[in-house]
Amino acid sequence: MTSSYLQSLGFIPTTKNSPASFAHAWRYQYNHLAADGARLFIEHPLGIDACQLSELEAPLAAQDVFASVGLNDRPALAAAMKAFYAAHGGMGPSLPAVADSVFRPFRRQQ
């Protein structure tokens, strides 16, 4: 799975995903909440051939990860997402759009 593939599915980067060292991870949030308000996150630790799905942006404990799928196992990713939304009452509303910060030059007050 690539960044462009995850974004085509509706995942939104939660961090600046740049070609980083192996100490970093790519983190994404799905653009729809679950019906009960739960959020779906996917994390790809660079250097590891798997993605982890969780309700937490950066899961630290094994019990916080509800699915781990191989990087090229797209059917397993689809099944894990379907199971997540089924467990949380279905798909809820989409996340509100976040506006990027717009550069506004300083203007001196007179």
C-alpha cells in the first residue's frame, strides 16, 4: 500500500508524511466516523511490512490494535475496515473538512 492508495480509499494523513527515517511512521485517519463516534486510524511503521488499524492515532499497546494487515493485502484491509464499522454500529458522518492555514501577511495597525 502506498500513501496515494490509502488516500484514494479516503484516509487522510494525520502527520506530514515525508520520506523519513525508519524511526517514523505514516499515520492516517479514515474520513468517516463510525456511528458511535469512534475514529479509524491506520499506521504504517516504516521498515515493517504491515499496517495496524486502531481507534488510536498512535497505538502503543498490542490490545489497542484491532487488526494488522500486510502492506499488499488489500482484501484484508477491506475486511478489517468492514468489521470495524460493523462493530461500531455502521458508518457515521464524514469528518469536517480542515482548512489549511492560509498565509496572511502582517499589516501594521495605524
